[in-house]
Amino acid sequence: MRRLKILTLICSLLLSFSLIADDDDYEHKKDHIYKNLDYLNLSKDQHKEIKEIVVEYREKYEKFYKKREEKEKRLQELLREETFDKERYEQIAKDKCEDAIGLEAKTLEKIHSILSASQRELFSYYLREWQVE
């Protein structure tokens, strides 16, 4: 019984500390960019422009995700049919990939135009973080 009380007390304290830490970190979070780009040492102007791109990216990604879900459902429906339409399956799958590549390329093009040559070099190592899945 005593161990249970101690464990409860410790859990309560840990939860309290985590809630306090979240409040203290609010100022940082409101300016935080969705993708971490601290390693690029962006200027204030670059930070502002990238932030706008990232917000737009998030909105477009949400639309892409819904569209992708619809295509996934169509692919599932094709598999349930009596005969398998290979060409239709391939077309829907290709469309899904092309949508992802298009979103990715448009976003990266905008970011590329803002970064300096040395920043682009660093950014290139983190390309995987920006790939649409």
C-alpha cells in the first residue's frame, strides 16, 4: 500500500512538471516552424517566408491526404470486383504518386528560391523529411 502511494505521488509530480514545462515553452511554439530548420540559420526574412510556405504546405498536404484516401478506397474496390482491371489499378496508383510528387516539387521549389547556396547544401541532406508519403 505504501509503495502504491509513493508511486502515485511520483506520477503526480511528473505530470505537474510536464504541464508547467508546456506553459513555459508557449512562446517558442507560436513561432515554431512545422519542420525543424534550425540548422540552416535562417535570417528573419527567410524564416518568415519559409513559415508561410510551410503553412501553405500543411494545408495542401491535408487536401492531398484526403484525395489519397479516396484513391486508396478506389483501389480497394477494384480488388473486390469479380475481374481485376490492371490498367485501371495502375492508373489510379500512378495518379496517387504523381499528386505526391507534384506537391513535394512545388514546395521544394519555393523553399529552394529562398535559401542561399550553402543553406541549400545543408537542406539537401534532410530531403527525406519533406517527401510526401
